[in-house]
Amino acid sequence: MAERMPFLNKSYSAYYHRGLPPEDEEMTRVGPGTPCGEYLRRFWQPVVLASELGEVPRRLRILGEDLVAFRDKSGEIGLLELHCPHRGTSLEFGLVGDKGIRCCYHGWLFGCDGTILETPGEPADSTLKDRLFHGAYPVHEHAGLVFAYMGPPDKQPPFPILDTFDLPGYRLVARTPSLWECNWLQVKENSMDPAHLQFLHTLPGSQGFVDEFKMNPEWDWMETPVGMVYLDTRRQDDLVWVRVADFILPNIHQFPPNDEHLAARNSIARPQATTWAVPLDDTHTMQIGYYRAPEGKPLRSGAGFGQDGSRSYEERQRVPGDYDAQVSIHNGMARHGLEHLTTTDRGIIMMRNMIRRAIRAVANGEELNSPMLRNGAPVPTYGQDRVLSGVAPAATPEEDSRLVREIARNVVTETMKSGLSTN
């Protein structure tokens, strides 16, 4: 449990509330050897756009490690430790060749798997290059993104395919990554916080969310085989609008469309985005993933309103977005001991418990029971948006609230049993 600060129960009592409790290191520290870092490393993580690997290498920082990514002239992608094992020169200044990358300082040549191919200047009978390897991580290119596996080699899982990667009638496009100057956990917690939709995204001047989000919702949360979902449900006369957003362990979320009016929603819509919150280090997070759009409709471009810090500071003060709300949490590192969670935070509590259990399972040497780590068919997910018609209101508001929540839960339960159609 987080160390708690005093509960203030009098006016003008900030004197008793100075200082900060420690962060929750078990869930926020991501470097090598940390509990959370070792957990995240058990999964494939997207690290760079494939299109960014051109004629020169790309320096990356992922999970607190300094790395270099490149595509050699044969088309193979490498992800190596940044510094040459000879004298430590950064391979961001390396020369990409027909095979591998060559250090600019003394010409050592490294293959994409870390094999040392050449050590110029060494005697012809030197066996150093046959005995020494440079650190490298496995990579996998998929639909415009390059993924890396940075965990124990003997635990490497197959590359997972989500059911939303190839949806009939939808286009999948890799999104330009955005940098968030805060810890990964507070970025990802937002994905299971539907309460912020009704307030933050309906502020005057906000863009991208229709007026129907101002309607009074019913909120609920359910576990799924891949993680959990939130249920954000609204009634309009005899229509019940059910929005389901996925959280997929350890750091993926999917959310349905936000910018289509209720009257136009006449089919099941799958998620408009699949997003990873990839920690670069403890206080910097990369949002990276895919956008998708139905055929015949424009594809969302750019980061979206309020999804980065590109607007002026005054603009962001006047009309804050997700970026401002999340990055500003205790200057980039949440302090749970300062929080006062309420009933609308049930999803946050549920998510934290789920992640903590998984972190501790890895720390204890247990096998993770996740479809993301197993061979087989595409991994089922549950994010969707649908409108059910002809649902008469119950006799009282309290009874109708229960009815609406039950309808939403049934949508997810039926999806788990029979899959999800897109029309």
C-alpha cells in the first residue's frame, strides 16, 4: 500500500501537508532488474516506425536502455546496444552497410543479431570476433511498426496478432509516436477512466468528442481474458448506447470512435485506435500504435486534439486535453499516497491490482497466463461501440440504471462467448 499523507479536515491546513510521499516503485520503475521493468520485458513492445529506419541509424531509449535501431541494405532490421563494445563510441554515428552496422571509430562491423563480423586492425589469427557478441534484441516488423522483445531469451513468446489488426472493411495505419513527459502508469490508467470523458472532453473548445458525451452515463468494469474493459453506457429515449474500451495487459488500450453522433451509429464499430504506452524511462512515455478507419471514411491523422504538448501553454491552460491532465499529475510521477480515490475510480483500482499481481508473478518465477504470450489464432479483444434500440426505460431511475448496466455487461459477455461481428 502507498504511504499516505495526512487527511486534511480543516481549512487553511496546507502546513500539515508538505512534502511528497514516495512513488509506488514496484509499478513505476522500468529499468533493467526492476519488478515492473522485468514484467514489461516479457511482451513484444513497439519501439519505432519502420519508415524512420532510413540511411542513418536511429538512437532510441526504451525501458531505460540506450539502443540503436537500423535497417541494413539487405533489408534486415537490427536493434543493438548503443555503445560499441570496443571503446564505447555510440553506434548512432555508425555506418549502415550491406550487412549490419559499422562503428565509425575503428570500423568494427556488427550483424543485426549482435554477431561481430569484422574487427579491422586485429591480427588475422585473432579469434575475438568469434568469441564476443554485441548486445542485440530480437525484432519483428508488422504493419509499419518495429517491435522488440527485450526479455529473457528463453521466455521469448511468439509475436501476438490482435483480432483488430486485420478487420474486414477497415484500414490499419501506424501512427506517428508522441512523447509524454511522465511515467507510463498514469498514461495507461487514463484508458480505464471513463469519468474524464464527461468532463475533460466536453470543456468548451474541446474537439473530437460529440455532444452526446455530456449525457449522464453508467460506468462499469469487467475483467477479460486479455485484461479488462470499461463500459460507458448512455440512454436516449429507447436507445442504449454502449461503448466498450479495452485495456490489454501490460500496456495496450483500444477505444471506440468518439466523433460520430448517436443518430449515425447504426452498426457495431470496432476500435479506432490501438495504442501502446511504451516507457522510455521512468518519466518519459511513448504513445505508439495504430489508427484504423472504416473503408470510405477518412483516416484520423496527427495526434488529435489535446494528445500532445504542441499547443501553446496558454492554449493548453484555457482548454486542457489528455496530455495536460496526465503529464501534470505530480510533475510526471504519480504519488498514490496523495490520492483520494472515489467510486468513479473503481477501474483504476482494478487495473492497478491486475498489473501488480502480474508484476509479482514474474518476480516469483511464475508463468503468466496471457493469450498475448501463446501461439494460436488472433487474440480476441472486446472494444466496440454499438447502439441497441427498442429498450424501454424501467419504472424508476434506479431500476433503469441497473437495466442499462446489465445490458452493457451482456454485450461483453456475448462477445466473449461468440466473438464480435463488424456489421
